[in-house]
Amino acid sequence: MKVFALRLKPNQDLRQSLKTFAIEQDIKAGFVLTAVGSLQQAKIRFANQDVSTVLQDTFEILSLNGTIATTGIHLHICIADRAGQTLGGHLSDGCIIYTTAEIVIGTSEEFTFVRTIDEQTGYKELEILPKKVV
């Protein structure tokens, strides 16, 4: 396993920054090992919803989980508000860093992640392929 660590700064978009990082580092099969930080705006798509909800406030990032690759990312986030109330869902573009986001990403040397349309769900779903030896 190869490990990457990065820190995002205020006003960066969490999802967009991770997509860019995956491309820059040529990550073929990555996953979030740990993530903490804060947001000044959250944009989350809740379960079984077609559109994301924008939340304006400061939030702590409690967890970030999912897969990261040059072919796409699929991440879920859990955040807490000022009162400690938690909520989570699908990470969307528009989650804006407040003070920091400290993220550690692991990568597999054995697989390549791609996203293809699944006939059963109708969505681009994870397809796990063996890493091609060049």
C-alpha cells in the first residue's frame, strides 16, 4: 500500500480538491484512511434524494469514507454542527473548507477502480479490476 497525506486550506472545495489530487497523483485505486477538519458550507446528497442540500454554518468533519481514483470518486461524509448534532450522506461539490481538512489516502497496488453504468441500478458503480502490469 502506498500512502498520501494532504492538507486542504480555507475556501477549497473538498470534493473538487480530492478529484484533482487523484488525477495529479495518478491514483488508480485509492481509499480514505482518515480525515478530519471543518467546513464553512456543506453540500450533501441525503439517502434516496435526487438533489443535494446546501447547509450554511460551520461544521466539524467527523468522517469521510469511500473510494478515490482518476476515473471517479465516491465519498460519504459525516459532519457535526455547533450543537454536536450529526448528519451525513453523499459528498457533493460545494463542501467548502473552513479552517483545514487533514486527509490521509491509501492506495492499492493490486487493483484499478473504474466506474461503469450498472444495468440493475442505472448508476455508475464501482468496478474492481486487477491492476494491469505494464
